[in-house]
Amino acid sequence: MLSKRLEDALNAQINAEFWSAYLYLSMSVDASAKGYKGVANWFAVQFKEEQAHAQIFINYVLARGGKVELAPIPEVKTSWETPLEAFEDTIVHERKVTSLINELCHIAAEEKDFATSNMLVWFVDEQVEEEENVQEQIDAMRAVDGNKFGMYMIDKDLATRTYVTPTPLAGKE
Ligand code: MG
């Protein structure tokens, strides 16, 4: 059985993952409206990934006989001046998510819940990738420093990103 403390923390994380999904959908919609098709695609993929993260936590809580409680999703920002600004908000947000995952690891360890500790390893690794990936886009956008052709090329590149089902969900969607 999951302890109540861990069950509550996992439910809070499910909500945080949906909030992330909502944030990235908002960024995708905003980029699309401003003509950045590639940026819109990149955040649309991100939107799907965050929903998958929520689903992984949901499946896990259910597998452990816990109760999943879906809480309201707080509102998100709806407009960004530039794609760079959206990516800068994204890196700040992903660092926050990393700290949430670390805190979950801490609680799982304190509760001596080794199954949860193991499940969280995938998320610990995933956050390293997330931060690295977002930083790469920020570096590219800073390198072109507002140059329109440079931004056009980056947007073309971001259009090629495709969604890949996260390993813990493979065959379960
Ligand atoms: Mg996530």
C-alpha cells in the first residue's frame, strides 16, 4: 500500500504534469497564431509528453491500489513576446519540475517505499533530458539574436520534432 503522504504527493504530481501540459499547449497555440509553425509543433509534442507523464503516474497509483484524485488545473499564461521568451519560461518551469521530482524521491525514501523510488528513476533521467533539450533551443535562439532568417531556420528545425511514446507507457496507451 502507498502511504497517505506518498499518495497525496503523487496526486499533486499528476496535477503538476497536467499543468505543464496546459502551459505547453498554451505556448503552442500562441506560437501558431504568431506564424511560428515549428515552435508550435515543438510545444505540441511537449504537450503530449506531459500528458503521458501524468498518465504514467496515474497508472502507477492505480497499480498500487491508491486513489487518483484529479484536481482543477490552475490557469496558465497565454501570450509570449517571442519564441525565446517562451523557451526561457520553459527552462524555469522544467527546473521547478525537477525539484518536484527530487522532492518525490525524498518522500519515497523517507517512507521506505522502494517501488516508488524505482518508478521515479525514469523521471529523474527524463528531467536531465528535458532541461538539456530546452537549453539547446535557448542557445540557438540567443545565437541568432533576433535575426529573422536565423529564427526562420530554427523554426524549420523545430517543425521536425515528433512525439515518441515514453518507455513506461509503451504498449499501454
Ligand atoms: Mg513532465
